[in-house]
Amino acid sequence: QTIVRLADYRPSDYLIDRVELDVRLHPTETRVTATLALRPNPAGEAGAPLVLDGDELTLLAVALDGQPTGPGAIEVTPRALTLHQPPQRPFVLEIETQVNPSANTKLMGLYRSNGVYCTQCEADGFRRITYFLDRPDVMAVYTTRIEADRDEAPVLLGNGNPVEQGEAGPGRHYAIWHDPHPKPAYLFAVVGGRLGRVGSRFTTMEGREVEIAVYVEPGKEGRANFALDAVARSMAWDERTFGRAYDLDVFNVVAVSDFNMGAMENKGLNIFNDKYVLASPDTATDADYANIEAIIAHEYFHNWSGNRVTCRDWFQLCLKEGLTVFRDQEFSSDERSRPVHRIAEVRTLRARQFPEDAGPLAHPVRPQAYREINNFYTATVYEKGAEIVRMLRTLLGPEVFRRGMDRYFSTCDGTAATVEDFLAAFAAESGRDLDAFARWYAQAGTPTVAVAGAYDAGRRTYTLSFRQSLPVIATEAAAAAEPRPLVIPVALGLVAPGGGPAAGRSERVSDGVFVLEAPEDSLVFTDVEAAPVPSLFRGFSAPVKVDHALTRDERLTLLAHDGDAFNRWQAAQSLAMEVLVARATAGAPLAAEAGPEGDALGRALATFLDGEALADPAFAALVLTLPGEQEVAQAIGADVDPDAIWRARQTLRVQLGRNLGARLLGLRDALAQPPGAPFSPDAASAGRRALRNAALDLVAAADPEGGTALAVAQLEDAVTMTDRLAALAPLSLVPGEAREAALARFGETYRDEPLVLDKWFALQAMIPEAGTLERVRGLMRHPAFSLGNPNRVRSLVASFSLNNPTQFHRPDGAGYDLTAEVVLALDGKNPQVAARLLTAFNTWRMVEDGRRQRAAEALRRVAGTPGLSPDVSDIAGRSLA
Ligand code: HT7
Ligand code: ZN
């Protein structure tokens, strides 16, 4: 397997200006004729051979400037078509290939999902359709003719605008699409199939009338309206917030049920995993609605951050992904609640990105090398990449940031850009040198910032001392060099011991932000009347771990009085985390459900709930939710015993449930939806459901019998999938008749709803009991389960391997074995999904020795299997390195 290095980037020797594609769809013998208008690239090597990428293609014919190529002029291997002596002037290459969409189980290139023809070309799927310069810095204008059997595929969609359609012989028809915007091949798409449609129109701020539509499985049109509305809201938001208007006459979204990731931003033709399109109150949870809205927005926003300005090479992936995640996070914050959304973002970052950054797969936001690019669509590139953009805004301020964005879009429009181009736009607008800031892109690992505060009553000063420490990460994706100090924006404030902002000033704090640039620094506040409580990294202003030894009382002060909602939540999390770590490392038995720290937290939460739960239920639900098991494992760091963490979490849930029981039941009553009230997926309604269900979770932990009765009743009465699933969750934790009956009934009720069955699979896969492994094996034989469908694999197997720490890390190693077995079974079909499943082993070095040995054995077994895909072999190799 070859390694690709950023340092080796060279421009392409040839460019392609125009592509004409004729795609004649057929289930097993699709023929593609590509007419490519090529020319030598002045920035490339003159006279070099033309090497077009290919993958699993059958070549039928090649012609150069209308003539068949002579003997020896071309060479064809499974992975490339080489023209040895291409003309050193513009020329036309016509290539006819054949592919088999029905046999394409990798779901890359052209494939069939439930009979619908669709494509996935990012990162390197276009070479599975035709031979091409399949790299993002080769941008061309595409015209696509799609032909198909009219019965089989009445709907034919391509990139850009529709140009023409008509008959193409008996039973066949065609459509021609033209995309005037030059684009890299990874944004190419076609769709052909029998699809239902919902549509509307949007008028852009430039006065362009856009036909927007969402295509779904026929009969499910009613479930596409929320997504359609989200498209219109995204368009309006990008105009309002970034001045970016849509640039074609149509914008189509197509939902398919077999898809490797969430969705794909193909120009004018976004293709989605149907999980992120289809929603009805009966089948989708509030979290599903929020995800649909966010992912629709994300793909739409790519039209500027990704499509109009694309990436020069795949090392620059964060340029489009980090920026677009930042943009979709801002959209969701504006459409919903900003603090609540920020907390959700940080929970994801800590649960997914921090462990990635601390494990063997750690890599910089812009990696320096890769073997398989598909393994770099990671939380680090996406989520940490978004945090970098957010820090840039914090450092420059919103106005300069917006001007920088405008400059970036205008100077880089129509180009394949780099992180340097991005930063240059902000440097030019701000007049600031961003070279040190750029280290965030190059250095892997989560920094720790240690902070100590000291009050001098005589001088009335308060001094905060900061020290940043950066992990040394030596992996092939990261430079081995010693890390250099980062530019860390610390949004902060001082809280008076009795509440309210404390007096005190420092010239080094501007707009509430202190910038830590040196390895160590201290910040002196003057005129401070009494020892304050510092509120640091407000709004999580930098993706760091904070080592700040506040007392319990100081944290309680922040929980009660901080003006920053994020840090109020953080205070509750930190209080809980202290209890959890102490209990998990002391090996507390399950019976230890009391303890002064837990009671203190309970009292603080009681005061908080009494004061404001009903004012902001969504926020209150988050305050009541304890840090997850993975987060506790990260806090412990080494020799982790996942069972001890689970027990610690369980005992605290029981303790809080007991301390808060009456209140929680009162809240549930107060928040109950009146019978017959209409359903709304809006944030306020979702927040009320979230708090009711967070209350149920704690009540059920404290009183399994009473909780079971409550959950059974909720399951009976629920009118939303959110409430039904929230009732099933605590039920699934109590072994016995009631659980099995409830699960069986749910499975039967939704047997024809694959996306709902996914929730049912996931819930069962996450039961923290020894019997779960056999349950998962059993469910793998369920008629609705298929290794060929990524959603099914993710909901059943990945839920077990990634979201059930006690069972994945079973002391006997059986959880590792099951995961390894599925990875190997899947690898031949769908290497991308197999490789992603294998990342469950990312935390293997953190667990205690016995488990660690067994995990290593399973990983070695995978790594040593002959014939592995590059995807799985890359993850296995790096995990063991
Ligand atoms: N840009 C898209 C990434 C994507 C993808 C990557 C590899 C293999 C399959 C894929 N499907 C979609 C989606 C996004 O981040 O917007
Ligand atoms: Zn994206």
C-alpha cells in the first residue's frame, strides 16, 4: 500500500476543460462514453505520459481526436489507462467503459440502492465510472446525457440544470444535464430510478428562481417535507449570514437507503442517506429531525464551501469539511438554541474527537500523509476542523471574520484551494500574522491548559497563571517534530463568590477574550474586591482539556451564577465527573449509591431544577445528563476498567434519581403534552420532551420497578417516536419479561420500517449485559438485517462496538472477537464501512492489561488476514503501530 504525502504534491500534467458523458443505465452492463477535452497543464511536466485513474472498469474503446489509438499507444491496467505520448496541444480523448452497478457492493462509483441507480464519487469513486484524472484540482465543465429504461428509471437526474429530455428507442428515454460551474470529478452525480418527489421554489437574493425538490422512495413523500423546508431555510440563512446565493436553476436532493456516509454535496444534486431525509413524528425522533436539518444545511452550504471553492488535494479536506461543519453548527444555533447546540457540539467533540486524538489513529486536522483517504473523514478533520474556524472568529471578531470569509470566497471562487489560501484571506483582512495560529492544522493531539488562580487581598489583584502542554504525537499522518505553542483564545470572566460578575480589569482581555500564545503566561486583574471564581473557556472557546482545580463550592457557584450557559453546564459536568472518576477508580461496588459528593451534586441540581428547569427545559435536560462512559474513560486515561465506569455511572444515576425523584416526577407532569396537542419538531417542544425523558431515565435508575411501570405507560401512550424510544431505553436496562415483551412488540410494530428497526437494533446492541453479545449475533440473523446495508451494520454492530463499552471490552475478549469477525466478513463487500467499524479499537491501549492483550490479539488477527482491503489494512496497521 503506497503512502501519499502532502509534501509530494505536484500539479497535474494535464487538465480537462470539458467532459461529455453518455451514461446508458443498465442493471449489470451500464455503458459510459466519456469525451474529454484535455490539454497539457503549463504548471505540469511537459511531455509526460497521461495517466488516467481507473478502478474495476471494463474498457471497451478508446479514440484520440476521433481516431482509434494505435498499437502500443495506450496501456491499460486494472488501476490506470496510460497514453504514452499525448499531444502537447489541446486534444480529445473518447473512452467507452462498462460497469456493473448491481455488483457494486462498495457503494462507491455507480451502484444500485433498492433498484435506484445512484453514484458516490468522493473521494475517488469517479474512476469507477470512467478513466479520469480523478483528483480535485482537475476541474471541468460537465454535460451528462443519461439514458435508461423508462419503466425502471422514470426519473433521471444529473448535475447542474436540465437541458433536454426525450425518447431513446423502444421503452428507453434520456435526459441531458449541463453544469456550467467547473467542478472536480468527486462532485459528479447521476441518479436514475422510480422516485417520489416533493418540491417548491426559492427566489434567491439575486432574483434567481430555483426549483428545489426532494426525491424519496415512492409512498414516502410525506416524510420529505421537513427536509424540503430545511433546504429553503438553509438557502435563506446562507444569504443572510454569509451573503452566499445559490447559483443554478434547480437544487435536488435524493434519498437512498444504501449509503456509506450521511450525505454527499454533488453539485446541484445532493445524494443522501435516507436516514437524514425521511421524518415523521411516528418514525423519527427529535434528534433525527435536528440531524436532518443540520445535514441538509451542511450539504447545501458546501455549494460555496467545497464546490465553488474546492480543495487542491485531499490533504486540504478540512478546508471544506471543517468550514462547512462550522457553518452548519452556526445555522443550527441560529435556528435552535445557541447554548444548547454548543453543548451538543462539545459533547460530540469530547466523545469522538478527543479519543481519536488520544489514540493510535491520531492525526492533524490537515494530515501530512495517508494511505487511504477514505479513512480520513474523521471527527478530527470535521469537528476539530470546525473548532479551528470558530477560534479564528473568536480571535478576529465577527466583523473581521465575515470580511475574511467574503475575501476567501471571492478570491478563491472557481479554484481548488489550500488551507494557506483560507488563512491568507483572514490575514489580509485583519492585518494579523496567522502563521502561529496555523499550527492548529498541523499538530495532532488535544492540548491541555493548566490554570491556577491566586487572589492578593492586599493588592486587590487576581492572577491567573496559564500553562499549555501539547502531546507529542508521532504517527505517519503527523510530523514527528516537537510541537510548538498554539494560539489559544481563552474566553473568560470572573464571577463574584455570591453571584454576578466580579469587579476587576485586565488590559489583556479584549471582548472577554485573553489570547494564550506562549507556553506559559499569566494574567493579572486589578481592582478585584474579593476572591472571584474564574469562568474559563466560556462557550468552549478552544478545543483543549482544562486542568483547573476548582473547589466543589466554586463549581457550585459557577453552576448557579455564571453568566455563560456553557460553563454552567460544564460546572455540573465537572462536579459529576469528579464523582464518577473517584468511584470508577476506587472500584466502588454497585451498592455504593450514597456519598457526600453525589448528595451535594443532587442538592445543587435540585436548586437548579426548582429555579429554571421549566424556563429552559432543553438546557436543564443537558445539565441532568451525566458525562458518558467514554468521556469518563478519557478522564481516567490509562488502565481503564469499563465495568467500573459503568458501575460508577449507574450508582450516581441511582443516587440522583433518589435525591431528585419527587421533583423529577413533578417536572414530568408539568411538561406533559396535553392530549391532542399538535406535534411540532421545533426546539422548544423537543426540549420539553428531552427534559421529561431525562427525568424518566433517573427515576427509572433509582426505582427499576416504578420506572418500568412508568416506561411501560409512556410506551403505550406515546404519540412520538422520541417518547416511545425514550421509554424503551430504560426498559431495555431491566432484564425480565417486561423488557422482552416491549422489545418484541416494538420490533413487530415496525417490521416494515427499516429506519425505525435501526433504532431497535441499536438499543439492544447497547444493553450493558453479558447476554448482549448473543443477542447481537441473533439479531444479525434477523430478516431485516443485512451486512450489505451500512445503516443496518452501523445500528447493530457499530452500536455494540462503539457505544457499548462494557460489552465491546468484555474481559473474555468476545466483544473484540465479534467485532473483528464482522470487520473481516464485511471487508470483501464494503471496505469503507468495515474500516470504520474497526476504529472501535481506537481505545484499546487505554484499557487494563487483560483486555488490552485480548484486543491486541483480535487486531493482529485482522491485520494478518490475507487479502485485506487497503481501508482495513490501513486502520489495523495504524492501530497496532
Ligand atoms: N463530503 C461528503 C463526504 C462523503 C464521503 C466520503 C467518502 C466516502 C463516501 C462519502 N459520502 C460522503 C459528505 C460531507 O461531509 O458533506
Ligand atoms: Zn461535508
